[in-house]
Amino acid sequence: MGVIFIVGIYSLVVIWPSGWSWHSGPSHHLPHYLQMILGVYAILGVFLLIASRNPLSNLSLIWFTVWSSVAHAGIMAAQALANPEQIGHLWGDVPALLVVAAVLAFLTPRGSVATVIAAGKK
């Protein structure tokens, strides 16, 4: 997931702007908001790569990524439905964010499994 956030989002903005970017025009002229969000996601990707070495010590970052992805997808879906010219997002970044959230949630140990794993690492 970290690598996807670092290079994948920008790549998809360039390849499929109608499904990944909220602006029109050439993708090499990225608006300021898009540059900022790409920077935030790239840094999140770096920290997810670091967290992958010891997920149990980084659960708050992992769960932040899960729930912020769900919130981001929900807001973007509502905006895409309200603005027909943005409908491509319902096929692009909205489902991608939900997949990211689902995969991270599924792979993150919790409950007794997390306790057993943590005990084994001490």
C-alpha cells in the first residue's frame, strides 16, 4: 500500500485524469490542491512502508489510513454524484480508496491474534 501511495496515485492522475483528478486540462499542469494531496499521500506511503516492518507498533497509523480512506471515498462519491462531470471518480479513486481500506483492515491483526503475535515478538 505504501508504494501505491508513493507512486501509484500520481501515475493514475497522469494516465486517467477523469477518474483520479478533480481538474480539467493537461495533467502536467497540476493545480496546487492536487500537488498538496499527492505530497500528503506520498508521505503517508513512506510511513506505511516503515510501519509494515512492525504493524502492531503502528496500529494507529494503519487504522488512520483505513478510516481516512473510507471518509475520503465517501466524500468524493457524494461530490461525484452531485457533479455529473466528475462521475468518473465513481469508477476510479472512490473504489480504489475503499479497496485500500478493506485490504488494510483485513490484513491488520486484532484481538487475541494481535496479542499472541505481540507476545511472540517480545
